[in-house]
Amino acid sequence: MAHNPTSDLPAANSLPIPTTNAAINPAQQAFREAVQQVEGLRQRLRDLQAEQADARRRYWQQVGPAARAVVEARQTLFAPLENALLLHFFSRAEEEQITGVIVGNARALQERFGEDASDMLLKYAPQRRSAQARSGTSDAAEANASFDSSLPPHEQAAEQARARRKTKAQKAREVAEKAAREEEQQLLSNTKTLYRQLARTHHPDLERNPDAQQHKTALMQRITEAYEANDLYTLLQLLSESAPTDHADDDVLTRYTQALQQQQIELKQQLNELKYGPSNVLSGSGKKQEAELRQLKRYLRAEAEYVQHVSRLIQEPVGLREVLRELAAEGQETV
């Protein structure tokens, strides 16, 4: 089952209390610090999301039924678009375009209107990222076409070479970033690997001392419960509290620390996008704000009518194909 790494860790008030006061080694210390950093960023992200969601609600309350009509019209797009992906009527390129329309529509609902469309984004956004990665093969051609034709031939050639080198560097960065994301996703979604690692260390059947066996039985129960509940954080915390027996265990903990550090980078990016992204808050006051509201309501009514028209068209594959062509001709990825 796929996981969102930013939701694998619980809130700070549910963190398990360490059961031992034993000294920790540098690998354990680095891991605990990484967990604390991630948890602090996640709390800041939750606070900012709640603040902005409240602002969006107040904003759309002023607009009234016009906004609700757009939301309802956009929500009707999902079913026919999802059904279209099951028909085997469209080409692969068209299916990728349909996926892009679904993702764009979900983001419009979530980012503009504060509607929860996370299920659609979780389901289709990763596929969209893959499609964008595949489309990267045309970067070199675009770089070659971007030079200034008014330059002398030798300068044009030099500019083309610089553009190609830049494109190669960008591709190398993208490959490295993709590998880091895949490593993070694999580590932060695979509780089975952690469970096996902990079970090898703490299984009571491997212990001869009766007192130690009783302690390991209780500990193994915690490990099993966390695994069955898919509670990644508790498993990670138990791993950090364990005294590593060899360098291989240190290496495992270090890999998880690196994955959490990558998660910190992604959380910081999300925070910056929320802080500095487009705002939906109305400016001005009095008559100016009333004029803005009237204009906005006109725009929203037009948007609702257009989306309703699109919704009727895409009920049939031929109509959806025509909509896809129109979007492509206009350079748009979504409705």
C-alpha cells in the first residue's frame, strides 16, 4: 500500500516515552534529532494549513452560492474522467492528459476552495510526476530551439552548446532527486523491513536469561502491535532505543536518518509554497471590496457554466477527446 511520507509520523503528543536511560551512540542521537526536526516542521505545516484553510473559508463565505456552484461542477468531473481511464479507448498520451486534468481539478478544489481532494491527489499525482519525467526527453530539443537567431553562427553554436550542457546538468539533478525520493519513500513506507530488523534483535525465543526473556516478550509485543497498526514511527523509535550490536545496525539507522532529513527538505518546500503562494484573500474595503466581489461572482458564474458544459461533453469518449484537444490547443493542462 502506498504511503505519504509526511503523514507517517504521529503528532508530538503521541510519541512513545523511551523506556531506557542507557547512553545512546551518535547514530541514535542523529536519528532522534532528525525525528524532532521533522515533527517540528510538521507541526508548523499543520498550523499554517489550518490558518490558511480558515482564511479560505471566510473568503468564500463572502462570495456565497457562486463559489459552491463551481465546487459542485468541478466535483462532477472526477467520475467520467476516472471511468475514461478504464475504457482502453484513449492512447497512452491521452490517458496521461486525462490524469493531468484530474490532478489539476483536484488541486483547484483544494488550493482555491479549501475542499479536501487529497484522495485524488494521492491516487493520481504520482502518475503525473512520472509523465512529466517521461516528457523530459524533449528538453534538449527545446534548448536547441531557444537560441537567438540574430547572433552570428559561431555564437549561436556556443549558445546551443551551453543550453545542452545546462540541460544535461538539470537531468542529472533530476535523476539524483528522483533516486533520493524513491529511497525515502521506500524506507518511510516499509514497516515490514523495520519489523524484521527489530524481531531479529528482540525476539524472546533467542534469549536464554529468564528476566531478559520476559523483558523481550513485552518489547516484542510492542513491536508486533506497531507493525500490525502500520505505526512506522513507533518502530523507528524502538530501533533508535535499541543498542546496536554491530556496524550494520548503525548503517540501518543512518539510512533512516537520511530519509528523515530528506523529508525535512520536502516539508520546508511545502511551508514555503504555502507562505509565498497565491493568496485568495480579498484586498481593499468598502466600495472597492464590493466591486471586487461583484466581479468575482461574475467570473465564478462563468466558470461554473463552462465546467458544467465540459462535464456534459466528457460523459462520452468522443466528447472527452474533443475537450482534450481544445485544452492542448490552448496550452492548458486542466479545466
